[in-house]
Amino acid sequence: MMKYLGAAGLRAVVAGAVMGAALVTGGGAFASAEQADPLSDFLTKYVAWAETIEAEGQERGTPLTAEQLDLAKAVGIQHPEKVRLVYADVVPFPVEDPEMRAVGGSMGFIGPGVINNAQAFGYTIWIRNGFTMDRPALAHELVHVMQIERSASFGAYAREYVPQLLEHGHSDMPLEVEAYEANRKFAAPGT
Ligand SMILES: [Zn+2]
């Protein structure tokens, strides 16, 4: 989905994106020395926003069916009864915030040609309307729910996920390799 520049290169891109957004908005993102790490600043805001998305998903999402509950247990989720599937025209991203939009674009989360079909926010799995959430694809997202569950918090998970993404790229990062193994393992019915 994007070219990988290595962690240092991408951190520079993220910093540039944040500074550019700050210039556009006249914002004071770099007004103090404590905010010198733009990636950390981005993650703090992203995690706070993601908590509101999970709350919304818990409110309007659909619980898993009996068959999906079995899949969630097979994947290793401790509390499959908390999982909700949430359909939306677009899998959410905080695009209304110029800094978040700039960083999201620099990391390949959003932008022209980028389609996010599904994403786990806590126990809520958001699915793009029109995307066929088949068994392997659901197993993949359930692995992300399991990873979030075994982390101390969604924030701890995000602070593991994003540096892995910057370091290895989407297809080679350990958290995604683990999830893609589930695509293969649960490809056939009854597995
Ligand atoms: Zn994934």
C-alpha cells in the first residue's frame, strides 16, 4: 500500500506531515519542547479518538452469531461475547483533524486509492459497507481483537502496532503476520 522508507525515514515523513498541518492551521503543535515527538503526539490523539469509536461501535454494532463466537474462541479471544460487528460507509479515521489527516496520509492509512475494508477498535470490528466479511477475513480481524485484548489497553496495542508498521511494512510486521496466519488456518468451513 505504500513504499517503506525505514523507521527513521517514516518518522521524518510523519514529523513533516505534522509540521505541514500545523503551518496550515497556524497550530502550535511545536510550541513546547515536551511535544517534540510527533509520532507519540499522533498516537496519544489517535488512541483517545479510537476509544470514542469503540464506544459508538459497542452501541450500534451486532453481536457475533453462534458460529462466529466459536471462531472467536478458536482464535483465542477471552471475551467473544463483547465483540461487535459494525458496518459503515467508510472505516473511520479522524480525517476532520488536519494533523491526524496529514499523518494518516503519510503512513498510508488514508489517501487516494487507499481502501480500508475492516479494522478492529477494541472489541468492535468496523467493516466497510460492500466488503464481504468471509470466514478468513473475519478470522484475521478477530486476531487483531485478540491482540488488543492481550495488550494492556488499545493504547498499548497501538504503540506496538504503529512502530512495527513503520519498521517492517504492513505485510511483514509481526502483528499482521500473526493475523494473516489466521486467514489461512480458518479458510475452510469447520476449521
Ligand atoms: Zn490486519
